[in-house]
Amino acid sequence: MLPFNFRYSKPTTAQEAVGIFENVKLGGAVPFYFSGGTELITLGRIGLDYADAVIDLKGIPGYEGAFSHDKYLVIGGGTTLTSISEHPLFPLLSKTVSEIADRTARNKITLAGNICGKIFYREAVLPLLLTDCLVGVFGRDGLSYKPILTVFNQNILLKDGDFVFNILIEKDFATLPYFTQKRRKQWDVGYPLITLAALKKDGEIRMAISGLCPFPFRSSELESVLNEQGPSVEERAERAMGALPSPILDDVEGSSEFRKYVLKNMMADAIRELEGKQDGSESQS
């Protein structure tokens, strides 16, 4: 049970959802877009989240589901992680989200809910950062498509009242060689220590990381080091440690030094896995 009461609504159009959000704000109350709801329940129980009005987006046509259309893979913001993992239109994303939480939670957690959440891991965004995908954002002026880095750069960058409606990924990314790996303090339980996603496009390795810092990130400086020709795999992984953003997390899941040690080995694994593979070859994980 949540320690507060709220008004619940389930609009049938995106325009109606935005209108309810704005009316609640005008009345001086706190609105909350509800997608999967797991984070509101988890954080609300311990006083770290609150809402006067919950707006359930799952009644909006097109908000859930994934399909192929023209040159894009289209994934609705309300598509659950279980659905994405079991219908792998984009194998790197499917594999990455299949490791988030447990199946019971993945049945409720949605793509938009994960990448817009307050819990800093937000691992579902990692493959998206690698694809230069377009994010369909619905707001007061309707639906518009924006490059991922204008919507997510360490944190979600939406205007108040906007929400992620869907994601468009170019189909070519689904055929690229990829690598994804997750390390926990304990084998299959607890929060992640480090999650890494990588793919190889046009002979270059792209990489995004969660769990190292209090935000997921992709770094062009780090990728530049990883793709240097000449140095050994171990040398590149070691030198890449100098291109990490800060701060590095130091908590009960792992010290900052341990996190960096784990990441260095994961980066070396990713380089070995992707080196020598040609774009268009069978994806690996």
C-alpha cells in the first residue's frame, strides 16, 4: 500500500493525457504519468516519490507494442520489458532488458518507464544511445521526433508534461554484431554493479555503460580510445579508464575502485568479442 491517496485517470488519447497533466499542475497538485507503475510503488512506499494524480497512459492507442515499418523498428513507450525480450526485433535491446530485475517486475516495467525513471541504472537506454534513434515525444503541441541525445543525456530531458510515446530505430542496427554483459555483486540477485552494451558499426565499436556513475552514459572520448589501432586489447581497456566521466559510484554494491576494475575487464571482453567481426555478421552476446 502507498502512504498517500491519489486520483486515477486512464485517458484514451495522448492529447487527453497531456490535458489532464496540465490541469492537475494548474490546480497546484502533483501529476504522475503511469506506465508500468513499479517505480512509483517502490519509491512511494519509502517516501521518495509522491503523486496527487496518476495518469495511466496504457489506454492510448499505439503506446504499447513493437513492429517493423519502412526503414524503422518502432517500439511503443508502454511496451513491457518482457515483451521486448521475447520478441527480439532488436537483439541487443532484447538481451539487455532481459537482464533487468526479475520476470515478475519485467512484466510491468515498460521501456519508457525504465529510461525516464528516477532509479539511476536505467539500463534499457544503453542500446538506444548506441543507435542514434529517434524518440517520439508527445506534448502540448502533439507528437514530435527528436534525436535520443536531445531527450536523454545522463538524465531525461523532457519538458514538464511531455512523455515518451515511442522509439524509432533504423533497421540496420538489428543486424550489427553486438555485446552486452551485466555484473552483479551477487550472481543473479540484487542491483547491478555494471551493465555494458556495445555494438560494431562501420568498423567502429560503440559502447554505453550503466552502474559506474549515477547516470547511464555513452562517451565519444572513451570510444576513441577503444578503437585505436595498434595497442593491445588490455592496453586500450586500461587507457579507456582515463576517459571515464565522474563521479564514480562508491556504495554498498561496490567501491569505486572495484567498479573500475570490473568495467576494465568487461571492456576488454567486449573488444575481444567484436574485433574481427564484420558488420552484418550474426550478432553475438
